[in-house]
Amino acid sequence: MFDFVGFFLYNNSSDSTMKISFLGTGGAVASQERDNISFLIEESAVLSLIDCPGAVVQKIKKVGYRPQDLKFIFITHIHPDHIYGLPSLIHSLMLEEMNLLLFGSAETIGFCAQLLDLFGLRESKIKCRVELRELAPENEISLTSQLKVTGLVIKHHSSSLGFLWENASGKKIVYSGDTPADRSFFSKIEGVDCLIHDCSAPARFFQLFPELKRMHTDSLTLGKLAEEFRIKRLIPCHFFGEIDFDQEEIVQEIKFSYQGELTVPQDFMSITI
Ligand SMILES: [Zn+2]
Ligand SMILES: [Zn+2]
């Protein structure tokens, strides 16, 4: 790896950007327009995949990248809509001489090992080697000389972990994964450049099904928290496909409080931070 003195002394003056490309933006039930949430982050030509549902190989190609250029995978938790594409991805890459580093909580890492072994995807004939690495909450790891990642506590599931990526220019992207609205989470990421956050449905659905509040976030509450904690750019995601609401309702609820830059992502959309 490298030392942090070098990271800040030599790289802090650069103004590098990070490009996010959405492979999916929906919740567990896909809709005609939205597949399960996952996305890519490109930083200085280093490609990371965040969550791994569905046919990610096709989708990575669709947004203009090569799956064999992946370096890092980050898995937020072990619910199927965030992880079920992993065996297929590694199977697709089995003839590629490459190393992938996969990060998640201890529980997620253990689960991924079982999942890959179930399909024999860590046997020696598989040329794509996957190294599984635990990232503990609050721990910071240097990924490259330009990029580091920190784990964040998330209260959705025992395996849940959020991620904060920071590049050498000091730009920060945070991804909550699935999460209830949580002030303690927001207090740790105050003023961040870009927050990709669970926004599963408008508030009226959470009134109908109050138990949802322990697992996910509604758009009205998300807007309030994002404004209070001065999030510069908010990207809501993980929209439920099994209930009926339109995007405008989400936008109106968020904008009821939030004054910052709001981007409602579509599948295959790219943005630069
Ligand atoms: Zn989910
Ligand atoms: Zn979940």
C-alpha cells in the first residue's frame, strides 16, 4: 500500500474527479425502468463496483467499461438484491488473469466466501482471483495513491456496512446501502460532497407500514436530514418497485426541506463528482 504522508503531500493539490455510473437504481423488486441498485465508481482509471445484483457484466459494458478492468468490489450487506450477481460475475471472469479485492463487513465476507465456494469459484482453475477483505466500521483503508475508503455503521441488517470514498482532492462520496433514517449516520458525514442514500418510497407508505422505518428511509425524512447535515449533493436510490408512486412525489418530498443539489438517478446514467 502507501503511506498517508505521501497521499496528502503529493496529491492534495490535484483536482481529480470521480465518475459514478449507475447499473441499477431500484429496490429488491425491479421495475421496467429500474433494476436492483448497483453502481461503478471510476477514480483515476481505477474501477470499483458497489453491490452486485443481476447481470453486471452486461451492464458494465453498457455504460462503457470492461468488466476485466474492475479492481475493487464493495458489498453493503447480504440481502439478495445486493449480492446475488456475485457468482455470475466471477464465473464470467474465470478466464481472466486478474485480482479483485472485495470489501464488506465480517459477516458479508464470510457469506461471500460461502457463496463463491458453493460454485467452486475459488478453485485454482479460476484465473480471476478474489481476495476477501473485512472492513470494520470507522476503519480507513488506502485503496490506491488516489483513493481511500472508510466503513460506516449502518443499522439495516447485522451484515450492513456503509462506505465513504475520498480521493486525493478531498472529494467525498458516501453510500448508505439500505438503511433506516439515522441521525448518528448523518452526523458522521456532515457536509459531504455526494451522498447516495436509501430512499425507498414516499412517506405515506411508511405510515401504512410503520415497520418499514426500521429498515428503510422515506423521501420526506431523507430531505430533512440531508438539509440539516448540509449534504452538498443528494442522490436518492433503492426505489421500491412493488408499490406505485412516481418520481415527482419523491422529488417534492425531498425538496420540501432540502436546498442542495438533488439528482434522481436513472439506470445507466453517469455523473461526475
Ligand atoms: Zn435492498
Ligand atoms: Zn437490504
